[in-house]
Amino acid sequence: MARAETTSRTRPHTPLVIFILGAMTAIGPLSIDTYLPALPQLARDLSTGPSQAQLTLSACLFGLGLGQVITGPLSDSLGRKVPLVLGLAGYALASLLCALAPSVTALTILRAVQGATGAAGVVIANAIVRDLHSGAAAARFFSTLMLVTGLAPILAPILGAQILQLGSWRVVFVVLAIVGALLALAVSFGLQETLPLGRRKPLGIGRTLATFARLVRDPVFAGYALANGLCTAGMFAYISGYPFVIQGIYGLSPQAFSLMFGLNAVGLIALSQLNGRLVERYSPQRLLQTAMGVSLLAAAALAISVWLDLGLLGVVLPVLVFISSLGVINPNTAALALSGHPEAAGSASALLGLARFLLGSLTSPLVGVAGPDTAVPFALVITACVLLASIAVAMTSGQRALASEQHM
């Protein structure tokens, strides 16, 4: 059993394939972070308030979650390549229409469509990894993808700021449309189909719902998917709240914030690459449990520092440790959640993505509920996410160990 979990069923991947899959998983950060610097200008241009402008961001998150639930089962039935190309082409078209939106209402609707179509890249990239790898091999490959994915939060805000030097917020969406079109071409000519005809499942709403129900009832899948979603929700809370904490409360410049944001992303990338090496020696479960312990300590330190007002370093250092730990937590929770269901990798990946973006869309607004002058909600939301994820990992590891004993 242990050996089966660590097998790889593929030839070596070319750098182009790794880059394409990594870029697809980065569609979410690109769609969100590139757009952030344009929000104030967008609100002025469309004669609307900050809350309405932020709603366009939530709409994209909602679309990213919902689209995965639709596209994942489609890819289990039709294969990976066709739904992926169609989704990326739809993302390019929706992004172009966003650039032409006449009102904030139209933009909100189009952003949901943009997220739903872009979700094909996220969910099918994960399913392709599961088609080809399992266990430690999957965790190692997810870590490799994070080398590409982790660059998106660093480069996207910089890219968005530079685009605004050249034109209005509408140009941001033109650039995203170009990215979507290039990815559709890259998939068409650079990726092979990974789901053979013999492993495809008939398409039907009843069958799809039954598959979802079976996955949710699996305590191992549900536990690791929940832990992955909660930690990602903590990261979304960080993304939405950290700019206001660093600049609004501690008075640092946008340039200083960008430096700290980039440093955190470098930590995330570094730990993900270290994880890719460590899974050669240690099991994904052991690495995950260790990383969750470190993350929980960092979150607790953040909450205590903010509560006692210990200053800037009391925020920056725990946040750096928390974000870096996700480089170990996210690849291993994803690999462990997907390890038991090769026959429904698309559907399983869809539920994994839904948990991420649904929980992320719920936690992001909470970090500012007490106003712009306190970081307490920011710290408490992150701590709550990590604590609940730690409980989910502990309970799921126990379930996994019990199941292993029963099969002996």
C-alpha cells in the first residue's frame, strides 16, 4: 500500500509542461493580484464606492470556486484537454469583455464569468497531476508547480502597477485576456491528453452528484481538503488584510509593503521546494503534521503580538513563518486528499478548489470588520483558520492510521 502511494506513472516532464501547469494553477492569483492596484482608479472611473469595487473581487473568487465544480466532472468524462482549452479560451473572452464593461454591475457579472472559466486551468492542472502521480510523487510535483505559482503573488501586483502606468484599469483585463489566449495555445500544442478513454466516466448530473457525495463522505479526502481550504482561507485573509495593516496601521510606504509581500512569497517558494526534496525521505503525513505545528505557533504568536501591541516585527515575523509554512502544507494536503480517488481526479480536484475559494471568499471580508485602525480581526481570522486546519489534520491522520490498521 505504502509503495503504491508513492508511484509515478509518467515519463519525465519537460520544463515547458511544468511551466504550463504552474501557470494554469496561477490563474487565480493573476486574476486577483494583478487587479488590486487598479481598484481605487476603477471605483472613480465607474462612479462607485470601495465596497462595490471590492464586490468585483468577491465575484471572481465565487466564479473560481463554482467553475471548478462544473469543470472538474466534465474533465472526468470528456478528458482533460478539450475542457481545458475551451475554459482558457472563455477566460480570454471574458477578460476582454471585462475591459469593455460600462458599469460596475456589468463588471461584477463578467468577473464571475471570468473566474468560472479560468477555474478550468486550476482544477484540471491538479487533476492532470493526479492522473500522472500519487502519494509522495504527487506531493513532490505539486511542490515543483508552486515554484511557478508562488511567483504570481510577487509579480502580479508589480505587473498591475506597471500596466497602470501605461493605461487605465481596463488595460489590466486586456493583458489578462492575452494571458488566457496564450495559455489556450500552449495547452493545445504543448500538452498531451492524460486521461485515457478507458478511465473516463459517463457524464450525468446524478452521477456527478453521487461522486461528490462519495468524496465528501470519505473522511480522509474531506479532512485533508478541509485543512487545505482553511489554510488557503488564512492566506486570502492575509492577502486582503496585510496591505491595510502594514500601510494603514504601521505607516509603511507601498514600496516597503511590496518588499515584505515579496519576501513572504519567497519564503513560500523556498519551503515548497524544500518540501519537494524532503518527501524523498519523509512521508507527506509527517511533513504536514510538522508544518501544521509550526504554522499554529506562528499564528498564535501573531495573535498575541497584535493583542499586546508588540510592534511591527511582532506582525511581520509570524506572518513570514505562516506564509512560508504553506509551502509545505498546501502540496501535502492536496496530494493526500487526491491520493485515494484516481477514478474521479477531476471531481476530487473540483471539491478541493471549491473549499479553497469558498472559504477564502468568506474569510477575506472579516479582516476589516473592526475598522482600519486595528489588526486584531486580521490576526484572529488567520489564527482561527490555522487552528481549525490543525484539528482537521490531526483527526484525519488518526482516521488514516486506523484504516491502515484495519487493512493489515
